[in-house]
Amino acid sequence: MDVDEFIQQNRALAEQVETYRGYWESEKHWEARREFILRNISDFELQQLDHLLSLSMVWANNVFLGCRYSAELLEKVKEMAEGIVVVDAPVFKTRDEIIKKQQVCLRTDTHTR
């Protein structure tokens, strides 16, 4: 779905969605989360809107802040976000990944001396 085209055809809905932007969200963050909301809003009834907004925050927090959630929840929001392209998204490493890399470097360094 082309988000700009959807917004043109659904002005009132697009204006309503704009009210869900958090004051802390950068333009890049908000554009991605807005696309997530617009791509999925037709799958949710009005009384389920809070649930959709929560899922959009889970997805955005994972992408932009590296927040971790259950595998089941992450799988769900990643499916919902399929096709959304985030340019220059940060890459996060877990503590375990960093330690493992340091241990590999230490072993390699020891063997090269």
C-alpha cells in the first residue's frame, strides 16, 4: 500500500492518526510508526484502537530503541510491519553478543602473538 495515496483518499482518518504522534517522536520515528498504524488500522475496530497503538509502539521501540519483547509479540509486530522500510535504522547488540565478540577477539589476539 502506498501511504501517501492512502492519506489522500482518507483525509479524516489520516488527520485522526496524526493526533497519535508522541511529542518525543522524531519525524523519522513518527513517519515509520504512522505507516505501521495506517497499514493495519483497517484490521482493528474502533474499540481496539488502543491495542493497535500499543502494537505500533512495541514495533517502533524495537526498531528505534532496541527494546526487547517476547518472541511471539515481536513476530506479530514484524508481520504487521512487513513492507515498511526504515532507512538508517539503528543496529543493536545484546550484552551477550558484545561479550561473545570480545571473547572471540581475545582468543584470536592470544593466538596471534
